Amino acid sequence: MHPKTRFLFTASMDVDAGKEALFNEVYDTEHVPELLKVPGCLAVHRLTLQPLKLAIGGEVKSIVFDDEPKYSAIYELESAEVLTSSAWAKAVEVGRWGAQVRPYTKNRRHTLRKVAGR
């Protein structure tokens, strides 16, 4: 984690199956690079949900979350105000994201968490 990170913003979502290749291409080549230009956005990590087996209580359990979105991105931020800045507002609309990708996303979830002790 970047030493200046004070908040973690998570954007999670599913995407229509026929748009997944476009979603991943645009996220990696346009969306993330634009958001990394925003002052106070320190790092971005993209994640894909995986099956979970966990040893707990003396046994291995499979944990299933049927409603959990497949894709997530975690943004390391210097402050919560980054998300309401004009630079952020502009960056989230650059390129193909707004017109060609966002309409095909669903089950969207956004969270903001403060990093403990920072």
C-alpha cells in the first residue's frame, strides 16, 4: 500500500457477458490510466472474484456469495475528497467508459473505507 494512502474506494460490478472483453480492455487501457492522473489517486488494483475455500473452526469450508459482483477495483486515495473533485468527475467520463461500457454494468457497489491508524 502506498504510504500516503488514507482511504480505499472500492467499485464492484458485474458486466453483461457479451461485453466482458470490451469492459476489461477499456478498464485497463483507458479508465485506470485516466483515474491515476487525478491528484490524490495513488494506485488502482483490479480484482476478479474467485472461488473461496477456507479453513475455519477445524474444517475446510467452501464459501459462496451468490450476489457478490465478479469484478472489483480498489483505489488508494489520499483523501475522501478525491472522489468529489472536478478532476475525478472529468476522468470517470473520459473515453469509451461512459457510453460503451457503463450501460452494460450491473450489480454495482461502491464502498469507502478509512485506513486504520492513518
